Amino acid sequence: MDSTDQPYLFAAKIQKIWIMRVIDVPRDIGKAIARIAGENKQHIPVHGWIEGLPFRNTLVPRGGGNYRMHVHSRIWRKLHIDVGAAVEVTMHLDVEPREAIVPPDLAAELAATPRALTTFNSLTLALRRQIITFLEAAKQSRTRDKRIQLITKRMLERDARHKKIAARKKKGPKPNGGKS
């Protein structure tokens, strides 16, 4: 069995951090998965089952070389459990690519505006997926077209905002402490 296919089985208690439900991954399992994923990788993609319900998630650092994982509400609600409940977790390192697949109509519009495309590609994978989900939720073609235009506009606004901030940083502080 390839080490990337190795299942990691453990029990964990659900905890609450603000409004999120999380589980802490045992230190030895976190270290083993991190070693396979690559030592310099902070956010480690995993998949598996919590009490038999499938998940696809990311391990995030929680300090001291330990990892934690968010438990989606569709899992803990379906199991009728909450904070303090012990769950059995089977986890595998996820080696499948998680790239956001840009729909052809959005890709064409972004390609027509290179600054918007560059800005879109500079976003985090999670944010790109969220934008695509927003676009795909449109039920009518007219709404979808409006959303494509809105996304392109927002990418251009974001680009302009980042350029303005960069120019300010490059210029440095004003003489006399910023007073005229």
C-alpha cells in the first residue's frame, strides 16, 4: 500500500471555536500526514469519513506542530451531535488536485480583460471556488450574464485597489508626519 493511501483512524471530541465545530488531529497522525504531504505544507488536504459520513477537508495548523480540522455542519447536524461528542474519524491524505474549474463563459470574459484575469488567478483557491459557486447558483442565463459582468468588474476594482496601496507603500510616509 502506498503511504498516501494509508488510512489514519482515530477518535476525537468535537470542540467549538466561535461558531465552528472542529476536531484536533492526534499529534502523531498530524506529523505522519505532514511528513507525507511535505514538511513545508501548512494546509494539508485530506478526505475520509466521520462516523461513516464522507468529508473532504483541509488540516490547518493549530500551533506546536499540531493540526485541527473543521467539521462541517452537514455532518454534525446529520449525526445529531454537537460539542463534546466523540466521533470516529478515518482520514486519508488527499492527493487529487483541487483546482477550481472556471466555466467557459467566465473564462472568456476574464480573458477579454487581462487585468481581471490576472487578479482572478491571484486569488486563493478557496475564494476562486466561492466565486464560481456564486456564478453557478444563477438560475437564469440573464442573471448568470450579470454575475459574470459583476465578477469582472470586481476583479478590476480589486486590481486598482491593490495598485493604489502598492503606490502608497512605494511613495513612503509624507514629510512632516503627514501634515501639510
